Amino acid sequence: MAKKFELDLSDAVWRRSGTSEEAAVEVALLEGGVAVRDSRRPDGDVLFFTPAEWDAFVGGAKDGEFDL
């Protein structure tokens, strides 16, 4: 089971795709990793990825691993 822990998001700078004007996934670079949230629920749950996890995700996306 995944562990819950508190992230300090007080200085997070959230970014989303420049082409998205509606709901989107937002990311913030933090010390030690990357945080991800739903722009429609900015006070909701946040996922945190270590640099290695984020690199694996981005690499998989670039390689088409998630294409439907």
C-alpha cells in the first residue's frame, strides 16, 4: 500500500500545457522530484514522483509506450 506523506507545496509553481485552456494535468518541479495534480481540483490529491520515476514516465511517453 502506498504511503501518504506531507509535501510542502507552498512555493510550488504549477504549470500546464500551453495549449490547454480547460481542465488539465499540472506539474510542479520540487526539490527531490515532480508533483502532479488535476487543475480542476487544485486543493485535491497530489501525486509525487522521484526523478527516476518521472524520467521513466517521460521516456515511456516519448517512446509511445502509452499510445492507444
